[in-house]
Amino acid sequence: MKGTAKLSVEIKRFIKAPRDRVYAAWTDPAQMRQWFGPENVQTRELVADARVGGTFCWDLINSDGEKMTMRGEFRELKSNERVVFSWQWEDDEDWENHNSTTPTAALSSA
């Protein structure tokens, strides 16, 4: 019998940059394309409609040369404060009934 355990991971990074620049890095598709994902992954296309209810799609080639797609929706946007989005791997059967929500950027003054 499969369980539906909720998992949680928290990673904190302190970035020495103005809040507006960090917020833009999470909401501007051109900037996201430059840094989104691990170093060993190649972004083929990244489209983001940064508004609550807006979607994003990240097409990539992983380190094994496999083409993959991640889709999500912006759930919460507070300018220069917070970005929350959902995401799901489109091409992976294990993710068919699995959707993650990520409170990605909680921006605070350093």
C-alpha cells in the first residue's frame, strides 16, 4: 500500500544583492534562463508568465542527454518579497500524481 507522505526540504541561501534584483531573477524569463537549474543541465527553452495563476515551462536536456519538461504555476507573487510556484515533471510517470509547491524566494533585508 502506497503512502502519501508529505516531504519537506528547506534550503537557505543568502544572496548579497538588492531585493528587486533577486525578485527579478525569479520572475523574468530571460534572467531565469541564465541560471535556472543545475550546471550540468542545458536549458532548451524557458517560458514564464509571472503573475498569480500564470504558468511556466522549462524544457531542458539533463546530464544524460535526455529531454525533459517541467511545468508549473505561479501561486503567490509579492513584489520584492516572495515567489511561490508549483512544479511537476511532465515526462515522468512517477510524477503523474505528484505536484510540488515551492516557496522559492522569501526575500528579506540582510
